[in-house]
Amino acid sequence: MSKSYRALVLEAGGAFKIKRISLPSLQAGMAAVRVRAAAVNHRDLWIQKGQYAGLKFPLVPGSDGAGLVEQIGAGVEPNWLGRKVVINPSLDWGPSREAQGNNFRILGLPETGTFAEYVVVPAANLAAMPPHLSFEEAAALPLAATTAYRALFTRGGIRPGEKLLITGIGGGVALFLLRFAVAAKARVFVTSGSDDKLRKAMELGAEGGVNYRDGKWAELLQEKAGLFDCSIDSAGGPDFPKLCDLSRAGGRLVFFGATLGNPPDLPLRKVFWRQLNLIGTTMGSPQDFADMLGFVEREKILPVIDGVYPFEQAEEALRRMDLAGQFGKLVLTMTGPEDA
Ligand SMILES: NC(=O)c1ccc[n+]([C@@H]2O[C@H](COP(=O)([O-])OP(=O)(O)OC[C@H]3O[C@@H](n4cnc5c(N)ncnc54)[C@H](OP(=O)(O)O)[C@@H]3O)[C@@H](O)[C@H]2O)c1
């Protein structure tokens, strides 16, 4: 008999609707996780706005989840049953650590995602929850912390004492970058559109910061901090070339997003003459995910959480993200009938 469960279903161009959908019978190698908490990523907002490739409605978004393994398919190690897990949302990354293969997908589109009471994922994508974290904290990790880990260490190669710039510090990935970089003993400077967020970032270990709404932010930052060994950005847009000006000769400029679109121009002569390294990065390999969890556990990293919402109020969380109101992750909690 197939079990039904509640999910946040998105139809073209609309708000979420709570609907009951059926849990599919589990194929070999798959596991059904009773989701206790899920976190929102900008990707979910792009999907809701219809601005993401490969949209097919209706769909259940959500890439991040933590919960309890409730059912397993054939061939799955039975000791997963009942365990607290966090889910790696990178599906079919492929064999190379260098880049994902052609079958790579992110949980939450096209596969049914974690904004639901249950999610079905390959058992290979399960990992034990770091014991110092709650379900809400663990759910904040997967997509953002893996992206941050790969950007900072695997691709960015950050070293202790290096000067790092993180732009748009209120963002979910940006705050993991800050937590990880401080733990790795880098010297961190940040930008934000909010002075209050700049203050909060300094409480978390940033040395200084500037407001990107000031037309002279790059000059102000250079006065405060000098040039950077590494900058990590996800805004893109018209100010991206300023990151080249802020880079030392031979520096690294790592980027994983383009919230503001493509830069209108790229100063190629500056890039080659000053031996700058432009480094693209996306999500992370299974090894990045495992290394990230190991780092979080070893360094007792706590995700910065802006707010926790009952999943019935997901719409509120998405509107807060749309206005860039958040400082850290927005987390949804699922209270099933048996928890009520
Ligand atoms: N390639 C990948 O694997 C990958 C993974 C994750 C995310 N992404 C992309 O990366 C971006 C961020 O994702 P997220 O989930 O961290 O989003 P998020 O939590 O919504 O954060 C977005 C942040 O962008 C900052 N921002 C807005 N305008 C800016 C500007 N002019 N200059 C600098 N920063 C600006 C804001 O920072 P303040 O609030 O401090 O002003 C805002 O908080 C999105 O475009 C997302 O699609 C890509």
C-alpha cells in the first residue's frame, strides 16, 4: 500500500500549495527519509520565479534536508534505518573530482525535493548527521556549505594568514565561507548592502567590511585592507570587474553565482597582465561533501541561521530571501502527525 505525505507543491508561477503526494515504492539502492528540517537556497527562489533551466511543473523544490531514515530499498545497508542523516543534494556527480559529469542533477528539480514530510534519495547520498548539530542546523548545511567548502578550499586553495574578500555576506553560502575561513585562520573582509550585517559579520570574526551600496566601496575597501589574495563572489554584475582591481598580482577570484547577471565587461588586459586566476566553481563532489562534514564536525562549526519557519510558512521565508533580508540560512521544519 503506498503511503501519502504532505509536500509543498509549486505550480507554474504560483505560491506553494500544501498537497498530499504518494511515496513511491523504493527501488534498489534508494532510501526514504522522514524530513525533519529543510533549508531554503536561492535556487528555490529562482525556481519559484520561473527563472531556472529545466522547469517542469508541478514540482516539489528543496535541496537541503536532514531527518530520519524510515525505509530502505534492496541492497541498502540495514543499519541506515532509524539513523539521523543529512542528505547530499548532488545527484550523480560522476567520477571526477575536477568537475561534475553530464548526468549531474541537484535534488529538488527534476527529482522531488525536501520541502516535504518525506524525500526519496539514493542511500549513497546519505551521511550521518554531525552529532553537535540539531536537525535545523544540519539541514542548513548541504548545498550552501558544500558550495562554500569547495569554493574556499578545493578551488580557492585558501591558506592560513591569507587575505580573503567575501562579497554579499548576508547570503547563505557567504556565511559558511566566513565560518570556514575564520576556522582556517584566513583574514576575512566582507561586503554587504546592510551596515547591520557588516557589524554582525565582524562579531563572527571578519576583520572589516564595506557597504556595496556606496559607489566608492572598492576604493574604501582597498584603503582599509589593501589588496586580496583571494576573493569569493556570487553577485557578478556591474561591480565584478572591481574584484580584479582589488586582487593582488597572481591572486584568485572564485565565483559560483551571478545573482546580478553577467558583468557588462571584463578587463582582460588587467587579468592577463596581473596574472589573475578566474576560478568558476559549482556545488561539490561527494569528496567535497564528505570533507565539508568532517571539517564541520572537527571545528564544531555552527551554521548561521536567520530564522526557522514551520513548513506551512515557507512563503514567508522565500519573501525574506527575495528582499535579501536574511543573515544566514532560512530553515523550514516539518512536524508530521506523529510529532504533533
Ligand atoms: N553554482 C553553485 O553551485 C551555487 C550554489 C549556491 C548558490 N549559487 C548562487 O549564488 C548566489 C547566492 O546564493 P545563496 O543561496 O547564498 O543566496 P542568498 O542567501 O539569497 O544570498 C544572496 C546575497 O547576495 C548578496 N548581494 C545582493 N546584491 C549584491 C551586490 N550588489 N554585491 C554583492 N552581494 C550582493 C546579498 O548580500 P547582503 O545581504 O549582505 O547584501 C544577499 O544576501 C545565487 O545567485 C545562487 O543561485 C550557486
